[in-house]
Amino acid sequence: MRGSIKLFTVLGIPVDINATWLIAVAIITWSLSTAAYPSFFGSWSTMQYWTAGLLTTLLLFASVLAHELGHSIVALAQGLKVNGITLLLFGGVSKIQGKASRPRNEFLIAFAGPAVSLVIGVVLVGWWIKFGPIYEDDVKLYHGVLFFTGWMNLLVAGFNLLPGYPMDGGRVLRSAVWGFTGDTKRATRVAYIVGKFVFYALIGWGAWQILSGDIAGGIWIAMIGYFLMTSARSEIAGEQAKQLEESDLESIDHLGFSVGVATRSMPPMIESSWSIEQMTHQGLPEDPLTSMPVGRQGELIGFVLRRDLDQVPIEHKGQISVGELMNPDSLRVISTNESFRDALRSMDRNRLNQLVVMDADYVVGIITREDIVRALLEFKTQGMHAEPMDRDTSAD
Ligand SMILES: [Zn+2]
């Protein structure tokens, strides 16, 4: 993800932190140290408030990581791949590759995160209730820190279980609708619609808080609602792209769509002798699946994906060259008049994300998986507007 710094690897899963987290650390520490702690524990010094605030924020960070590991471990146990965990401003994202095969599996992945937060929260708050000091003067710094960490974990669990897709609660809802109806598309749609109400409610609640005087709290809530709504939208677009089915491809083959339609010109080549570090300095494309052509003395020899570069540990980036990283089998060609289906099959067979498009003996450009998906989606939406009566009702 852009603006992310790699921290460490847990269970083979790289963990990065998004730059927005630094803002979150500042805001959370500040509000804990100047408002929350002083109002609960009146007898501490300013130094103690700030120490407790910062410690709690760091423990919250560890808790969010534990929450994400909950999702990731369950996904790994189901044989899915986890490409990484990114800690963002409002929690984290586990990049799970592939989809749960059954509603129950999706439910377990989605619920595992909040379950971890819930357990941490219940243990810490339970400890406070059972063993915490009775008199305010006996409250030590660590009492406060553990109590607040517990509370925040309960908040994280509760918040993530709000039924707004793509939050965990929305995924739980989606898996339930999927389980009952057996229809993944309907499940996504229901989760999305319910989610929209949740997000509007959050934004509305934020606005109400602002009007009634709590400006900082209100802005915070409205921002979360807005952030979630935009991420839901991009999630749904990705979902639709993945749901292109064999039947879509077949009907498009009938229409005579060929590779030539979605071909685009060859991006500028990267010299194979460059180090990964040198390449990174040139600026990298945002999408991890961008295919970048690699050349040796002006001749195309293969492709690397942006994602492959990210997987090289930072300490090796100076030594490994693009040519060494490149899959030597990544140069495969297809002719302009072959079908989308042939192109996708060839990509699947060779585990590639792109093919070089040839017209007779000439290279005319490249075609990627995304290019095909985009062309099909465009066709689908245009098709819908053009002939609304003929639309297959199940295809939505
Ligand atoms: Zn989660």
C-alpha cells in the first residue's frame, strides 16, 4: 500500500504500517493524556498522564495487530494465502488472497478478529473489576493503562462488528445471507445496502455531535463513516471484477471480442541491470498488480510485477537486480485476434498477469488481467443500459 513502511514479519506475514497511523498515534495519545486519563484518575502528574497515554496507544496498536492476526491465522488454517497486514488509521487490513469456499469459512475469518479483541477486552476489564484498586489513591499507572487498553479493545470489537461491509460485521452479515440463500452476489448486495445505512448513521451521528458542541468527537465519527463508505465502494468494485464468470466470457466470445480490443501500448521498459532500489527511486505504480516490462539493451526479456518488488526485503533491495527478480518465463505472447478466454487461460496456465500482444510479427502492446476485466465490466454496464429488458435477472 502506498505510504506504508514495512515493520516486521509474523508467521511469514509481512506487517506494514500506514503513514496515517502516525497521525492516529498523535491524536489518540493526545486525547487520552489530556482528557480521558485526567477525568478518570485525578491524582496523577502531567508526566504520568502522557506516559500512560502513549503506553496505551502503543498497546492499542499491538491489539489491532493481534486482531488482524486473528483474521489471518484462520485464513491460513483454511489454506488461503495471506499477503500481508497493513495497520491503518482506523484499524488494519489483512490482505487475504482468494475467497472463503463456504459461508461458514467466511464467517470464521470475519469473526476471528473481533473475537480476539473481545477476549483481550474481557480479560483486562475483568481483571480490573476483580483485582483493581478500590481507592483512587491506590491507582497506579499500570492499572490505568491496562484498564483503558481493555476498554479500547472492547470498542474495537464492537465497532468492527457494526454491520457495514467491508468491516468485519458486514462480512459476518454477508456470510449469513450467503449461507441462507446460497447466492454470493445477493449476499454482497445486502451487506452493501445495510452498510450504507450504517455509514450514513455514523456520519449523521458525527454531525449531531458537532452541532451539540463536541466538535473533535463529531469530526472523528463522521470521518470514520466517510472512510468506511469509500472503502466499501472500492471493495464492491473489486468483488464484481472477481465475479466475472465463465458464462460472461462465453457470451463475450460470441460477440467476437478479441484480445486486440483491450490491448494497450507497451509501458516504458526497465533496464534489467537496475537494482530494485534504483527502480523504487524512479517511482512505482500504485497498483501492486501493474506489469512492468524489463529489457536488456533495448530488447524485451520479460516482466516484473510491482508486487514482486514489494516482497524483496528492504536490506536486499540494493543488491538484487530487476533481471534477477524477473521470472524468466514471463515473456509469453498472444495474437490480437485470439479471444479473451484464450488470453485468460494462457495467463492462468503460465501464472502470469500479462501477455505480449502480437499482430503477425509485430509487437503491438500488452494485455493484462485487469485490462480484460475492465473491458468486460464496461461491456456489461453498457449492455445493461442499452437493453434493459433483456437483462438476465440473476446476473446482477
Ligand atoms: Zn477485523
